[in-house]
Amino acid sequence: MSTRPRWSVALRLAIVVCTVGLIIACTTTPKSGAWFGNPTDLARAQAIWTDPWAAPTTTKVAQYESGQSGVLDRTVGKRVTDSTGGTARARVSDEVSAALSSGWQLVGVACTTVGSGGSAAGGTVEPTHVEALLQRASGEIDRAATATVQSARAVDGGATIYTTVTVTVPHHLDTWWPRAVATPPEATCLGTGPSVDVKQPLRQGPWTDHGPVDPAKIPSLDAPTWSTPLVTDALSEAIRTAATDPWLRQLTLAPALPAQAALSDEVRASASATAPSGTTLGPLADIVTSAPPSWRITYAACFGNAGPATAELTRDVGEGRWVTMRLGGRGGDRLVTRASSVISTPSLSTAPGATVREPCFSGSFSGTSGAETFRVDGIPAFGPTSTQPMLAST
């Protein structure tokens, strides 16, 4: 005869319920809502979108990416410019000088050579790839930012130099942002100094000055969702208005309907258009002059009288929206090789500034390179070019 205790049905059921509850408690994944952007992140991103030097054309708020078990994408802006002739080092030198005049500090520069490179003064080999790391001068976390400037010759060996500026900012969950001792350009490989490693470590989650934040200390919040359809009636009307603009039609840059990016945590592309790679539209000054009276210049930037130049123009398209056109004239001949347009997003886009009457590219502008020849007129305000649902408060 068995001597095992005879448990009641109620007791057995209680044990099963408790066991299942423990399993659920141990395996439930914390909600990811806190990782999404909020008004603090928007303000930090807008400060970069309107930065006179950075002036990005790919613009967004720091956002959450669910891949790799969750990643904070802190990139809020990117800009690419072209130049004919010259060297990667000269292009980075011009960008660094312009950044220093706009409230940034140089941290370090890496100069590398792939293949035979080119000849530099003194018989040394000219680097084929140059990358500079910069930080905003302010140490306050709401104003902190890191920028990389990468410049290299075209992979096909052609004469075009491509330069990319990328800017990252702290996420609202970050309580710390890396800072380094500033260094003058002449003490780096832009001058006679050494090349240093400027690669930044990948910080997937929030950080403090002691390292990564304990995931258990991150609030478990529901992920925000869109409260409006992808294409509202107001946006449709704004797109139709833009489509009738003769200048946009001539340049084939009328913004198209926005799209929902696939498998991207509800990221939406804004209503925009971009000229195909390899397009040359003509001289920057001529294209800007051909704009109808409904358009006004709100931003212009020039790297001397021979370096890259930028123009930004806006016009109202009704329903409280406007369309912004960004034209990039390449260094050397100022032919427009990069052009984009985007329709504003209410509550996210920064309002266009005052009209620029005499942009830097419209007349004689002395100088060829350096901080003393970087001139900027007005305030950039392009985008955002993509959006993700945001938390309602900080």
C-alpha cells in the first residue's frame, strides 16, 4: 500500500497555477516603449538639423531598432557632398575648419592609404581615406553631439572626392556622453601630427558614466503607435499642390507619397524625392535663379569660392505644410549633383527661417579653403526624412 500523501485536487491546481505564473514571470520580455524617442530626443535632433555646419539631408530622431535584441540608433543627421579634384585630406580640413567656426571641437583624425595613394608635399604618400571625429563644445547632455567626417576618392579611381558628415546625439535614456580633450588640426594628420584611431564603440543600449544601464532599471512601457494613417487628407493635398509646381516638375523632384519601411519598427519615410545618383542638374546659381517667386532661399553655405556649396529653398503647399528643396553644388564647378525635396511633418519639422537675399554663391566670394572662407547664410531646416512613433512626454 502506497504511503505517498494524497493531495487534494485544489492543492494540485494551486501548484500548477503558481508554477505557470513563475514561468511567465521569468520569461516575459520587458516592454520596449521607453527606448522609443520622446520630446527630449526631438529637441536634440532639431538642434542638429538646424546646425549651420552639419546641415544634414537625411534627418530623423534617435530611435529604437528591435534587431539584435534592441539597439538605440542615435544617428540624427547625415550629409554627403561631392568635389572634383583635390584630396580627401583637403576636403576634411575644410569641413573641420567650418565646424570649428560653428561651435564644434576636433578630437582626432585618422589618415589611411589604400593602394598607391597620391603624392604629397615632401614626397610622402597622400592618404586615400581621412576620417575626423568632432564633438560639440558644450558639455551639457542636451547639447552634446558627436560628428564624424569621412572623405575618400571614388572607388572607381575617378577624380571625385565624396565626403560624408554623420552626427549622433544622446538618447533620453543616456545619462552620459563621451567627451575628449580637443586638439588643434595642425596637431593631427591634417597637419604634421600622427594618425589616431577615431572609431567609436557601439553602445547598443542606454549608458551612464559607469557603463551600460542595468536593463532592469529601464521602465517597461508599451511601445508608442501611430495615431494617424500613413497618408492623411492634409498630406495628400500638400503633395498634390507640390506636384503642380513647375519648378519641381522641371527638376523631377516633386515629393512622392510616403512609404512604410518594411520590418523597421513602424518607421515611416516622409513625402520626399531625391535626384538619381549620377544626375547633374546644372550650375547651382542658375538653378536657384530659375526658381519661381513662390520659392524663397532660407539657407546657403559655401566652402570658399571653389568648394562645395549648398542652397535650401522653401515654399508653402497649404494645410500648414511646406516643401523644402536642398541643392548641393559640388566642389570645383558648383554643378548640382545632389538634390532632394521633402514635405514638412507637423510638430516635428523646424520652421524655415528668414529669406536669404544674397546667398554666398550668388556673387564673388574670395578665398579657397579654411574657416575664414566658410560662409553660411540663414538656417537649414530639412526634414525629417523619416519618422517613428514617439512617446508623448519625457
